[in-house]
Amino acid sequence: MPVLTREEIRRLTARLRGPEKAAAALAIASAAEAHAPELAACQPLMAALVEALRSDDAAVVNPASTALMRIAEKDPRAGPRRAADAGALPALLAVAARSRGRGGEPTLTAALLAVGHITHGDCSPLAARLAATPGAQRLLVDCLTSQAGRLAALAAVPLQNIARVDAAHAQRLADEPGAVPALVAALRSPNTSAAGAAACALCRVAGVSGDDDTARPAVARRIGAQAGALPALASLLNGGDTATAVNAAGVVTALAAVDKGHARRVASEPGLLAGLIALLRNEEPCAASNATLALFRIAAKGAARAVAEADGAVDALAAAALGGSDAGARAHKTLALVANDQHGARRIAQSPGAVGALVAALGSGLAIHAAFTLSHVVGAGGAAAAGRVLAEPGAAAALAAALRAPGDAAISALLLAVAIAESGPGPARRLADGGGVVPALAAALRSANGDVVAGSAQTLLSLVEADTALAARLVEEAGVAEGLAAGLDAPFEEAAVNAACFVGAASHAGRAAARRLARTPSLMAAAARAACAASAPVSARVLDALAAMAEAGAAAEVTAALSRCLGGAAGDGGPRLAPARRLLLDPPLSLPAEAVAVLTRSAAAAAAVEARAAALEALARATAGEARARPGACAACGRAGGGGVRLGACAGCAGGPAGRVVYCGGDCQRSARPAHRPYCHAAAAALSAGLLPQQPQP
């Protein structure tokens, strides 16, 4: 196409202002196909086109409107803004209002087309300018209500553009009298453009936009109350146009989010769930995103069983779950909701694709949802479902990785591990044989999270209860016995109870397991402390375990542990120590009372010696960090005494092994206090306990 020169544009502008307006407008509309940027750049020409819109002659107005539409369409970067700056929007609305009253359909068509193109786009400031034009929304809603077919679509597009500006504009459109009913009616239009634009506008006015799933319940209720809204949405979801179906799914999301009743109405609408599932399989990312969001909302509001029973829903969600996008995360959350119902859990168990996708996610950031879902699947499907989970390649390694994950992901993984262990001996053995699962459980016993400690001990207990032959293998695993010691000492009641239960079950399961536990010093020390000082549920289970160890041939280890316990707590006396004493006196240990008394005194003496030794070791460490003080100089600043400088000794550690620590004043003593405090406290404690000889004061 030859370049349109400035002189040619100037002549076109002059003709448009002269008697040849109609011909000039037609020429400009034709030239805009190839030369929109040059035309848009000419401010006088744009002003002349807007002036032409005020003509009463349709032969002038129609091509002028078409010219503005084509400039906006063919030069989307600058054309719309320059048209709006020239005053095109109010002028075009005035044309639309006049032509509606006179029945001028071609003129109305051209004006609405131009308005739609000028305001096109997400968050368009020109659409905001349109909304701010007095009477604009009212006129467009009236056009949408009174027109049909293509004209309805042309009115729906500017309304869609207004709704896409931002939440405030969408809300104002929702508040426009008659707007919501008109848009819902447009959903049923045979014109796909009208239905698509209406669906987009309703999606926005209901408060659903992209990843924002926050609905405006009041608006959504009004949409749902319109006759034929749900059938129309179902039809659009199955209509074949992806963009329209995506927006229809957004409206469905808003409706389902209102309450349980709306969610169930949505789920029971014929063809609606099928349409969402078809959209979920669409390759467009936005299609899967909106479909999973809608299905999630339906399931979350109480219609999870309906989702589970929809043909192909579980398989489609599983396929989406394999993706790493937001749609994949929502698919996992939806499957978790479906699995909460036993029927839904069984449907997932019967889907190889779903089980595979969930196992694959155990090693990802979605492990919390995947493990939770699989725990319900195994709980509903029993050993067969557990076998399908463990048969997936890398299942045991993925579960071990999830067990080592922080926070709630580990708790969900423990729910799955317990479900597998409790499903039967076969799955329990396969789980125990799985690479890394038992070491991960041993590591979890040392967690600072009480739920993780309790869950790991429960899993080990469930494994032994499923197959007692596993006990010896589990306690031989590196870190298990030591981890159980940490579990017994844990400040969480459930964790300590579960650890005590496992120690008891393993001790009763066989001599080898009992002896292996008894040979673990840290475990025996923790067991002795629990026997004498823990709550009744923990103490009773630990004493039962110690009795089983004694019967298995570990009498010496049990006696030594209980003696230390009684000796360390001998000063307390009371009924708390009675069960431990009875264990020493009764079979299988059957020690004489005199022997128990001697062991208790010996242990008490040993405990006292250990306490004194520990105090002296602490003092030695503190002394190493305290430079030997110079009696004649300030320990902080080094100033020597005399000549007006009076030195005063620290009263707390006078007589300590570091000598007299003196200061020249309160400021120096305060500045040195953080560094001096550990030594001072240790020395004072040692002196008070008689661990150091009293030094003569100078």
C-alpha cells in the first residue's frame, strides 16, 4: 500500500468539513484499513470525524463511525486513545441514542462497534472513561435488553469492557438497574459473541477474575435467581467456544461459592459438570484454571460426591494434577475434598491415573494434599488400595521424602503411612522394606513438632501390630531406638504415649527386639525417667515394656535403669515411685527388699556424685573463659588501684578459682557483667554447694 501523505490527509480533513462529508467519511473509512496509524496521528482529522457524528445524515454518520472503529481496530496502540481524546465516546453514545429512537439499525450497529473497539482490553482506562460518561451504562443496558442477535452482542461488548476495568467498575455495573437480568438473558442468545461477552461481564461482576476466586455473594445470588441462568451456563460450557466456556466457568464458580444450596444446584444441573470436565481437558491454561476452580468450589461447598460421580471427573482432575500450575494445585485440593467421602475415595482408588498422579506429587510442594488424599484412599480401599499406591514406581522413596518435609506436609505423609501400615500385614511389610521410610520415621521422632513425633511413633506401632516379625527389624534400624528415647522425653503427651506403646509392643514381640532396646543407653535412661516421673498412661506402658525386657533376658539393664531412676528421685518418695519398686521386687526380677534399698542408696549416691561432677565441669568451662584477674587492677579497664582509684571485689564469686575479680567502679562492673556472669554464677553455685574450699578474705 502506498504511503498516505500529510497533504492527502489534510485534503480528506478539509473535504470532511465541507459539503462532501459523506464521500470524505467513506474515503477515510476505506483508507483506515491500511493507514490507521497515519490517520490517528492527525488530530484535526480525528476531531472532524467526531464532528461528523453530530450530523443528522446517516450517510455521513455511518461511515464516520466505521472510520473511528477501524482506526481503533487497526492501530490498537494509539488509535483508541486518540479517538477518545477527540471526544468520540460521548459522540458515539449520542448517535446510538438517536438511532435507537429512530429505528436506524445500521447507524446503531456502526456506533456500538466503534464504542466496543475503542474501549477494548483488560483494565482499559478508556472503558473507565466510557463508564464515567453520563447515561452510558443505562443506554448500553437498554440496547442489550431491547435488541437481539448481533446488536445485542454489540451492546454486550462495551459492558464487558467496563466490567473488566476493575472491581469497583464491575460492582457499579452490577448495581445498574436491569444490568444483571439483561446479561443473564444474553447468555441464551444464539449469537455466540453476545453470549460470550455477557458471560465475561457476569464473571467480573460476580467477583471472579483470573486467579481471584473471591465472589460477591449478593451479586451471585441475583445471577442464580434469574430464570434459565444455569441451563444457559451449561450450554455455554458445552458449546465449543473456549473463551466463552472459560467465562461461563467463572460464573459457575461464583454461584457455587455462595453456599451449600447453590453448590448443589450447580452440581445437579444437567450437563454442567460434564462441561466443566470437558473444559478441564482443554489445552488452554486458562481453561483448566477456571474449570478446576469451579470444581473445587462445588466440592468445597458440600457437593464433593457429585463431582466424584461425574463421568471422567477423577481422571480429568488427576491429569490436571500432574501439571505444576495453579490448576494442578487446585486439582489436588479438589481430589482431597472428594477423598473425604468414602465413595469418592474408592473412585480415586479405582483410577490408576489418579493414584499415579498423587504418588508423583508426594515429592513436590503439593505433598500435603497428595498424602492426605492417598491416606483416605487407602483407608477406604484397604490392602488393595495400599498395594496400588506402593506399586507405583518410586512410591516408597516419595513417601520418605514427604516424611522429611517440614510442617503439615510431614503430618499428611504420616497419615498415609499409618493408613498403609494399618491396611494389612502385606502392605505393612512392603512399607517397612521401602527405601528410606523407616529412617525417615526415626528422624521424625526427634522433631520439635509434637504431631510429627506422635505420628511417627504411631506408624512404627502400627507396623508392629500388623506384623510382630517386623519389630526386630525396626529396632535394628539406625536411629529408631535413639529416636524412641527422644519420643519418651518429648513434652507432648500423645507423642510420649505412642512412643511408650511402640516400646512395649516391640518388647513383647520377641526377645531379639527387647534385648536390642535394652542395649540402648539413651532409651533405657528415658524409659527409667518415664517410669518414675511421667504421666500415668506413659509410666504404665513403660513399666510394662521394662518387664517384657526383663523376661527377654535383659534383667541387668532393667535393674540398672530402675535403680538410677529410684536413686535420682529418692528424695521425692511418694506413690509415684511405688510401681518402679514393685517391678524390682516382683517377678521376673524378684530382688530382695534389702537389695532394692541398697541399689537405691547407691544410685542416689552416684547421682549426687554425678551432680557434683557436672557442677565442677560447668565451673571449669566458665573459668576457662574468665581471664585470671589481677588483684591490683580493674578487670574491665585495667586501671591499677591507688592514687585515688579504689578497687572493689565482685561479691558473687569471691573465693572462686579465678581469684578476686575487682573493678574500679559501678560503670566498669556493669560493662563487664555479660562476659563475667557465666563464671560468677558457676563459682557462686560451687561455693554454696561446698564443692570448693572457702578462701580467706584479704
